[in-house]
Amino acid sequence: MLSDGKKNVFARLNDDQRQARRDAIIDAAEAIFAEKPFNKVNMRDIARLAGISPALIYRYFPNQQHLFIEAFLRGASDLVPALDGCIGTAEPGLIEKVARIFITYLTEHEQYFKMMTHFMLEGSINEDLQERLNAIERSVLDQFDRMFMKMGARKDVRGLSHAFFAALNGILITYRRHPGRTVDEVREHMELVARVIARIFENEVQSEAMRK
Amino acid sequence: MLSDGKKNVFARLNDDQRQARRDAIIDAAEAIFAEKPFNKVNMRDIARLAGISPALIYRYFPNQQHLFIEAFLRGASDLVPALDGCIGTAEPGLIEKVARIFITYLTEHEQYFKMMTHFMLEGSINEDLQERLNAIERSVLDQFDRMFMKMGARKDVRGLSHAFFAALNGILITYRRHPGRTVDEVREHMELVARVIARIFENEVQSEAMRK
DNA sequence: TGTACATCAGTGAACGCGCGTTCACTGATGTAC
DNA sequence: TGTACATCAGTGAACGCGCGTTCACTGATGTAC
């Protein structure tokens, strides 16, 4: 007699095994994103790197968009604790430190940055997935809020965070491919510009506090 | 006897006619870019809108990349005079005005923004074309330099311009597609964030002047 | 203990489509003589 | 003035490729009895 429950009694892969394979596929997707320009990323390469057939990916993810967004969510969620950990204490230069962590994280894990811009620029995204992307963005903005408040900002903190977030993203996109520069030179330039940004935000917060 | 000059005597389209058709193709490319997500833009649609066969485009442009970059250069070069015209006099709120012009220009002519991000993110670009793109970027940065100097900045003006440029680009990319918002709401939010950015740059320049 | 069967992970090849680009061709016009 | 020819704008169809996704199938394993 067949089971009448929702879980099929015949499932031979238990949850751990399924999860392990899922992770392996996401690992492969990340590696391919890290290696190639994001419009060259494709399912065949991901499957090959994961050591499986392309068709098998579709037993774990309904389509490419889901896979990409799951991969992004898994990786990008590590950024939030990293920010959280360093905002603990108010200190001079905190904003610069946070800016550097943000920039460093997204240049060292270029795959997340590529995925992020992919979603920002592409057409329609599944509603649920969009909401999860928004949740990540809000978490990052929340961290920035905390940072600005620790540094003494009181007025329109969210506005500052939005501006800060946009400015850092802009650095990553604008100076990503400066011709004739090595990877290190690009990173160095980004950090330079990030310091300028951090400095003027710092200055803004300070002078706001002084006006009070 | 055949002509021994470089210009073929048989050319039936004179330079004006050729240029007119070239412009018409670029017009069509712009219109398609304005209408569709940039990864849906294709040569067939451009040809159809221009009222010609796809094959004819290749008599005017060697390939798609050249067409796109020429289109971008033609359109984006109008931004520089627009900025130039409004930086004439130093006045309070100048930075905000310039930020608004930049944002407005690239939201009202969304096609240029799409092309710009296209080039920033895609793989290899022809060297000559890259140099022309860089020239445009430098012109914009030069305008920002002028603006900051008029407002009293003296130290590391180019650094400010780089940061300002990145921040404005970041606004355009980050807040482009906020789900459930109308086009007007998106634009309004962008202008709000741009005002925050402008304000803190203004503050930075002023306090730099005061420290002197 | 053995056998027929159900279930499911996994596969390689194929489907279908979109798209950049090229090909072979047409037809109009100017030139040589 | 007429005719053969060269030149070039322009075309529709085809080529070739990449890629997301699906299909028909295999084989291993657990179950029913």
C-alpha cells in the first residue's frame, strides 16, 4: 500500500543528501559567476563543474533565475553579520571601516556583485524572490542606520543610508573595468574613492552634531 | 577608365545621404533601447524600426558593438554642454542643481543609461571605442571639477569628482527598479537621494573652505 | 527467500528559439564607346 | 543615341551558434506478497 502522507516513503535521498547536492550546485554556480562575465554564465558549465548532467539541476531548482537568486542569497547574507560585527563600537573612522568592508567583500567575492547587478538590471523577477532580495537590502540599510546613529546622526538617518548604499554601489560599478589597469590597481582606486565618500559622510554627521 | 582616387566615382549616395541614413539607424537604435530592457535589444528590431533590412545596418556599422557605442556617444555628448551651461556662475545650491541635471538627463533619456551600464558591465570593448567612451567620462569629470572649484574646493578636486560621479551613477542603478513603484515615484526617490548626496558634498566643500 | 513491480536519481541527446551576421541576389543608375 | 557593363544600395533568407529546458530512458533500490 502506498503511503498517504506528503513525504514519499520511497525517497532514497534523505534531506541531508539533497541539501548537500543543492549546495554543491550553488557552489558550482558561484564558481562560474566568479570566473566569467555574467552574461556568459550558463547552465551547462555549472553542471559540468558540479559533475552532473544539466538536467539534474532542474530537479533541485525550478529554473535558472531561482538558482541564481538562491546562490546570491546564500552568499550575500554573510555580508550582514560582517557589517554587524564591526559596527559594535562607535569610533572615529568607523564609516571608513564599514565602507572598506563593503567594498572589499564585493570585490573579493565578485560573483555576488555580478549577481546583484544582474538582478538590478534584468527584467521581471519572481515576486517572492524579489521580496527576499529586498529583505537583504533592508538588512544592509539597517546596518548603515546603526552606524550613522552610533556616529551621532539623528536627522534623516535612512536618507543617509540610502545615499551611502548608492554611493558604494556606484563605486563598484563605475570603476570596475578601467582599461589598462590591473585588478589590484582597480581595487586600490575603488578604496581611494570609498575613502573620499566615507570622509564626506563622516564630516556631514559631525557637522550635523555640531549644529545642534 | 576608372577613377584612381580613393573616392569611388560611382558612389550614388553622397555624404549627406549616407549620414542621414546613419543617423536614422542610430535613431532607431535609441528608440529600441528606450523601449526594451537592454538585453532584449536586437538588430532585427532596430532594422524594422528604421524601415530597412538587417543586412543594411552592416553597410553602415561593422558590428553591433560599434553601432551601440556610436549611438551612446552621439547622445551622451549632449550631457556635457548641458552641465557646462549651468555651471557658469557659482551660487548656493549649485551642486544640487548639477546633480539634478545629471539624474534628470539619464532618467529622461533612459537609453543612454542602459547603454552606459551595458558597456560598464560587458566584456571586452574595442580599444578605440573604449578611448572615446573614456573621453566622455573625462569631460563629465572635468565639469564636476569646475563645479567643485567654483564652490571653493581646492584640495583633491578630482577625487571629489570621482566620488560624485560614482555616487550619482550608483543612485541611477540602485533605485532603478524598486518593485511596486511607478516611474514617477522612482524618479522622485532618486532625486531625493541625489539631494542628500549633493548636500553632503556641499557641506564638505564649505567646511574645507572654513578650515582654511 | 525470490520475484514482479514501483519509485526515483540521474543522464545524454534533442528541442526550440533567438540572434548576430553573411550570402547570393536584384535592380537602379552612371559610364564607356 | 544606344548598348554593354560596372558599381553599389539594398534585400530576404539562411547560416551557425549558444543556451534554457525537456524528453525518453537507465539502473539502482526498496516494497509487496
